[in-house]
Amino acid sequence: MNRMIIMTLSLIAAVLVNVATNIIPFNGSTTVEIASRLPVLVMPAKYVFALWAIIYVLLAYWLYNFNRNNVHVSHTLQNWRATLFVISCLLHIAWTLLWHSGFFTWTIVLMALLLVTLLAIYFTYQKKDNQFSSRVPIAVNLGWIFIMTIANISYVLTLHDWSGWGLSDPLWAVIYLTFATAIAHHFLYHHADIALGTVFMWAFIGIAVKNGMDELFVSAVALFLTATIGVVIFLKRKQLTSKT
């Protein structure tokens, strides 16, 4: 019971901090407004961040089912998942506070730790566990944090006027997107994770929308890579359906 209370309070705290900093300007700006200050080509359009609402609903559902799914799960594993979940919520809160305080370089560290924490939770599930009551909420959260980690790194590099080793910003954006696509394909192929792949598609479309005709090269590549993920998802769904 104490475990569930701590997990629930951690999630509520993370939601409240995120909602508050996106509605009430904290230190003069909302989270998305700060993200929009620099011309980061891999930063999605503002509407894409509405995904947080879906993530929180899914995590609440995951939390609701947490003890219901422990029939075949050891007590030790459940405690491990609970600990990692609380840590992920605290890291998200800490990241938000650092972001609004202008400690952008440190936000990369926290984002990386959050990514590792979510990966640790993710890999406690079986490879093809695609149930909404178990791995799917974690997968959606993980997919979004993958995208946000790349955007966070690009933001900080842009802030510090990184030269890009002689490569242009659009080319680096394409490199980032290609790397992200490789991640999506890995999880689709090895874990049949359609939920995570869908998050990448949502973010890529948002990146194309934001760049539009101003950065046509980036927009075109983002849409092309979205299509490649979509094709793999279609084939994976067809494969899973044929096995049932």
C-alpha cells in the first residue's frame, strides 16, 4: 500500500509541475515557449507536445493495473519497477525546474538519466509484451523521451553556437532524424513495439509541420522517414495478426 501511495504521489507531482509550467509562466516563460526561442530544426511543432496528456493518462492506467499484474511477477521485480518509476517522475520534475531556471546543459544530464531509467523499466517486460496494462504506457513515454533527448541536445548545441564540425544545421537535423529512425526500427524489429514507433511518427510529422517550406529538405526527410516507420508498423501488425 505504501508503495502505491508513493508511486501515485510521484506521478501526480510530475503532472502538476508539467501542467503548471505550461500554463502559468515559470520564470517568465512556459516550457514550450523556452523550447521555441531557438531555431532547433528537430524540435516538433507546439501541438505535438499535447502527447504529454496521453502519456499521463496511460501512466495513470499503468499505475492502476500495477498490482493487478503481479500474479506472475516476483515481489522483487515489482519493487524494482516501482523504484524506477518514482525516480523517473522525480527526474522529470528536476528536468523541468532546471529547464525553467536556464541550466540547459544540466538538463541533458537529467534527460539522459530519465532515458536510462525508462529503458530499465522497459526491459523488465517480455520482448513482445504489448498490453496497455503493462508495457505500452512505458513504451509511449520512452519513445517521447528519446525524441526529447535528441531535441534537448540539439537545443543546447544551438545555444552554445556549436559549429557542427562544418556540417549545416539541416544536415545535422537529418542525421538526428535518421538516428532516431534506426532506434524506432530496432524496437519494432526486436520488440514488436508499435506504440513506440507511432510516437516517433507523431514527432516526425510535427517536425515537418514546424519546418514547412522554410526547411524543405528537413521536412521532406522527416516525412519520408515517417513513411518508412509506418510501412514497418504495417508489416509488423500484419505479421502479429497472422500468428493469432
